[in-house]
Amino acid sequence: MTEQPSPFGNISVETFLQEYWQKKPLLIRNAFPDLEAPVGPDELAGLACEEDVEARLVVQNPENDDWELQHGPFNEETFAELPEKNWTLLVQAVDHWVPEATDLVEQFRFIPNWRYDDLMVSFASQGGGVGPHYDNYDVFLIQTQGKRRWEVGGFFDQNSPRRPNMPVMIIPDWEPEHTWVLEPGDMLYIPPQVGHNGVSESDDCMTYSVGFRAPSHAEILRSFTDFVGEKLTSESRYTDPGLALQANPGQIGPEALQQVRDIFNQYLNDDKQLSQWLGEFVTDPKYPDLDQSADEEIELAQLQAALADGDLLLSRNEGSRFSYYQLGESIVRLFADGKSFECSGVTCSLATSLCQNPNIVINQGEWSDDALTLLVELLNNGSVYCE
Ligand code: SIN
Ligand code: CO
């Protein structure tokens, strides 16, 4: 494996993972000294007016500490009516809509693809922020312009007090352990459940949040049991041919419990099935209702003809999630946007290469027909595209 460049200055990625990831916050001054922000305030406001884009406006009234939350899509009037201070606009999944954001996101691939959620970008006026809160996710907050004061500290959970009747989570009696003012290029890592409050100290504050996600146990259990359940026939049932006479027919005995545990284990111990479910589950697109499939389906012969004319640059769709599971030597299962493809031989290299690189160049004669057939499927599903 090639040495991973570190966005943590003189802290290596390995040290970051051992000492900070999911454990404690870390401030890195000047982590991205030459960052050219792919989206500025005007483009962000434009995105927030688009139908398919998830956007929020949070406005605080500092006089009575009231908070207001509006959901997009917005329009020019929304922005014209905003007060001068104390508001912030937040736009999710900016990387899905702005391909130039890929370079920044790629710097965080020391975390597996499937844990990545999205790039959220916020713009805040003086005093703007979303209030003291915690998230269940890891986030890297990168200041790209203006200044933001970050107050950080304490672990919180669902049982922690929060201000009632507020449209956003506000931790009452907020007392931070650290206060840092971030300037352009600075980055702050916040682990899940750590309280934080970012308040803009300028009129042009922009923060990029590279966010990660982790499925809840409830989501994992529901999704896995649905996946297994859909494949089973009604004849797969609890059986008890060795049933012994019980003193009380009302008793549910330990054998029944063991029998049920064995049923669960039977499915859990099947690695092939468990990995297929996990890969499909975690690569499901963030916005499954958005149709990303190609406008016109192509066939293998068309791809071959295009290759005969010259090399092709293929890019992963910015909103697509790619991962793979190694099933054996030269056999992998590729997952892309909730679908899976078993690949063997040279097709494995294509699959793993797509998981590693946002863009790949395809030459004529380099790949087998099986590999090209995989590409045709990915192109038709909209998981990859070709300029
Ligand atoms: C932001 O205001 O840009 C980040 C919001 C957050 O703390 O989650
Ligand atoms: Co947060």
C-alpha cells in the first residue's frame, strides 16, 4: 500500500485512527493551506433553490434565544427576507451535485468508502450557527472562508437534557471544554456524541463538513432480517421433532430459546449471504428516490466500438457508493448503489480499481468481455459515467 498523505500535519493517518477517530476531537491548523473551495456563497444559495437538493436555513433570534428551521428548496425571496445576522444556510450532499468537490472528499479515503456520508456546506452570517448540539456521526469541519468559533466538549446521548419545543437540538446550559476560532484552511474533527457549537465570527463564514455515517443497530437488524426473510419459503420453520413432555404447557423452555438462537446463527454464519447483505445495504444511495440511471441504455458492442475509437475516461457517479467484499482468491463481490456483482479473474481488478479511484481510463484490449459487460451494467445503472 502506498504511503497515505496526511491532512493532519505531523500526525500520521495511523496515529489519527488510533488516538482520535471515534475517541476525541482534534484541531488541525492550516490542514488545507491551498484549498480552493469548489462552491462559494452564491453557488451554495443557487443549489439550495434546486428541487432535489436537501437544504436548511436556521435562524436564531438572540433576544429570546428562539430558533427557527426552514427546509428548502428556497427561492430568491427567502434570501432577500433574511435578517442581517444570526442565520445559516446548510446544504447536504454538495459533492453529489458539484463534481469539483471530489478532490476534497478523496482526501478522506483513509476511512472506508461505505462509512462516508456526504459533504455538507454551510454559509453563515455574523452570529449564525445551528446551536449547541451533538451528532451521531463523525465529522471533519473545514473552514474555507471567514471565521467560526467552535465550542466543543462533553459526551451527550438521547437521554441528555435538551431545550423542549425547539425545531433544532439545543443542549441547555451549554458549557464547552474548548473554544477555538477556525480560519480558512483550519480543520476540526468531532467524534460522534461530542457536543459542539459553531458560531460565525464574520459575515462570510463557510464551513465544509465531510461527514461519516454508521448504521444504527436497529437499522442493521431490520435490514438484515428483511433481506434474509425475502428469500425464505414458508416451509422454513421452527421445528421440534424431539419435543419432550412439559409439566406446564405455559412454559417456554430453554430448548425453544436455543432453537431460535440456532435459526439466527444459521443465517449469521453464512459469510457469503451476510457480506452480500452488508454490501448492498451500505452502498444504497443516499437519495434512493433520485433516478440516476442512464438516459439511454447501451450494449456491449457499443462500448467496444467506442473503445476502438480511443481510450475512455470513466468516472464514478459523484452520488454513487462503491465497495467490494473479497469472497476468495480472484473472486470479489462488487457493490454499487445497493446492487451487487460477483466478479472473477480480471474483472476483479476492474471492480477493485473502481472502488479505489473516482476516475479510471479504459483502453481497448485491456479488459475481458466480462469486465466490459460489468461496465455496461454500471453505465446503464448510472453508477459510472463517461464524458
Ligand atoms: C455547520 O454549521 O457548518 C456545521 C453544523 C454542525 O455542527 O453539524
Ligand atoms: Co454538528
